[in-house]
Amino acid sequence: MKYDAVFKIYLKSIYLLVPLIFFSQFIISCKEDSYNYFNLDPKRIQVFNVNEIDLQPIFIVEGSSDSSYVLSKEGINLKHWKFEYKTGNDVQINNDGTLIGIFKPDEVPEISFGGYGGIIQKLSAEGDLLWEYSLFNENEILHHDVEQLSNGNVLALVWEKISSENAKNLGVDTDVDIFFEKIIEINPSNNQIVWEWKSIQHIIQNYDSSKPNFGLPINNPSKIDINYVDANSVAGDIMHANGLDYDENRNIIFLSVNFYNEVWVIDHSTNIQESKDSFGGNYGMGGDLIYRFGNPSAYGGSGRQLFHRNHFPNLIEDNVRGKGNMLIFNNGINEEISSVYEIELPSTFGINSNNFMEPKIVWEYKNDSIFSKILCGAIRLKNGNTLITEADFGLWEVNKNKDVVWKFNAQNDSIVDRTNIWRSYKY
């Protein structure tokens, strides 16, 4: 990844400073003299334990904003991007230093639920436009999340509208139009869609026996109960997926589905025809769900509901603590306390109503002071700590013993949007 001159100078200063601090056995905490030593603002940097923190700067992505930043742990703005459009929501930095993000058009489109986008842009490290793809009209729109694959293709989320009449003919109990989730894979060299998955092709309903897809959800857990969420109460946005992560080793996609309080696992090895069916692909199930977790009641099952709104499923892929596990943010709207789960996924996937294997929680962090009903996420840092994004507050870094070692209050910041941080990434 490219680093600009400011960042290189910053790194050199840190690498020279840290050994000196250890040598003098100077321990940083929240003491006033410590803040004076580093010239820290205690209103912004509320916890700073130099012996425990990961000193790598953080890339902060604001939701619905035309800016993103790189912030040092001391609170220094090392780099700033000013975008052509407002984010909608995700922007990521690729390994080569380029950026890939989803943005909103200047005029509000016809489909404008929270997290709407419409435009994908790839930018140089300096912010120059390298590629653009647009999809927003009366029937579909890009939203929330985007990810560039190692082959250069781009995965993105799409809302697809189905009229209330057509939805009723599928067995949906609704008086409003329905917006289903779709995942598309775009080849940037020609802007062609080379793969797609549509949730509407993998549904089950027990509302109207005269309509297609009739059956009991509990007997069909690889299908999506299309009436699990009352369509009329959410203006037809029944799923509201908000994040995806691609596992290249297993060729699968993890999809965070907020209103179902679940993560769905989808086979990406299928071709376009197999993705419409219930057979084919590496897992032999076509586009049906090969695994799901977070809320057994979504398919009529029993057991603990782990998520009460969820964001940012992301695999721990670097050689750090928990490699191969998944971190996910549980917004916790049921008790108004959010939490972060580290989940050990099963080695083999499968859905069986009578013998469903729940994922294993290997680490959990909950703090009465952390709650946000929207956005948020968590990532694992190189030193094994976990960085938590609390959208309407700021950032928390905790170690494996659940001690808070760094705390950044964005509400007292002139750089970062105080109330709407989408995610934070390692820079």
C-alpha cells in the first residue's frame, strides 16, 4: 500500500519514540502528564495506553459524507479524501492503494432507503477516478456495500423492486411493493454482470397454499421465509442487507441481513443458471442458503437469537489472533447495549432442521457505554486487539482481556463527522 510523505514521517517518529518510552518505563494511561507528553486532547483521545495499543493508523469511513480520513492514534489527520459524491456507504482501500466505494447520486433516487447508493467508483490513491458503474432507477439500486475480488471483479448489493401484485402472486402478505436483495458481480473491463444471486428465487411461504413456494419454513431452512418480516411495517424493505464479505478460499459470500437478524451464506461457485436453482455448485445447493446463523426463529427454529440487528460480517484473514473466525457487530436493539462477537464457523456447511449446527462464540465484548442501533462494526488489528466502530460516538480499541486501551471520541472532533461513522479499517 502506498503511504504519503506525511505518513512516512509519522511512522518514523513513532518507531523512534516507542523504544524510548519503553526504555524509560514511561506508562501511558489517562494521566494528565501523559496527555501533555504526547500533546493529546483528552476530550478526543480519552484512553491512550501506548503499551497495549496497535499504533497502525485507522481509515475512517463516514456514512453519507463526501469525506474519509486516515487518523493516527494520537488524533492526527494523516490523509484526507474529498469525494465527488456522498458515500452510500462503504469505501475500502485495496492492497495496491486504490479505493473502491459506493456513492449516492446528486439527486435523491426513487429508491432511497437508508444506505442507498447507486454509483460505484474506483479511485486512485490520490482520489482520481479510474472506473465508474451506475445502477439506480425505479426498479433497482446499488446500496450499502461493495468488495473488489482478487480477479478485479466487483461484488455489490442491489435492491430489486417487485410490485405488490407480483409479490402477492408469490405468496407474500403485502399491500406495498417489495424490495428483494440481489448480489451482482461486475467485470470492470466491460461493465458486464458475470454472476448474480437473487433472494426472490430462493423463498418459502406458508401464507397462501394456492401460490408457489408454499411450505413450512422449519422444513425448508435453506429457503428464505418471505413473510418473516411484515412488509407493510417497513415500506417493503423486508430484508435490508447491509454488508457482505467474500471468502476466496471457500468461494462463498457472507451476507448480513439486518431485518432477519441473520447472516446468510451463499455459494459463489455456481454459474448464473445454478444460482437460480437448488442444485449445482461446490455445495450442491445452487443458490439456496448453504448456511445461516444469528436467529433460528427466521426459519421457524428454536434456540438463542444471537443478533438483534447486525452489521459488518468480516473474516479474520491476516495472521493474527482468531484467523479464520468471523467478527460481527450486534447492534443489540433489544436491550440497547451493543456487542461484538468473534464466531468460529463450522468446517463444513449444511442446514438440517433436526440437527442444525450453530456457530461457536469464542470471544465476545459488551460494554454498557456502547450502543448504536445503526451502522457500526469491528475488525481485528495486527497485534490481536479489536477495533470497534460505534457510529454515533467514535472508536474503541480493546485487547483480548477486554481492557479498553484506546478510545477516540468523535463527538469532540472537528475532522470526523460526529454522528455517522460507517466503518473503520486498518490503513
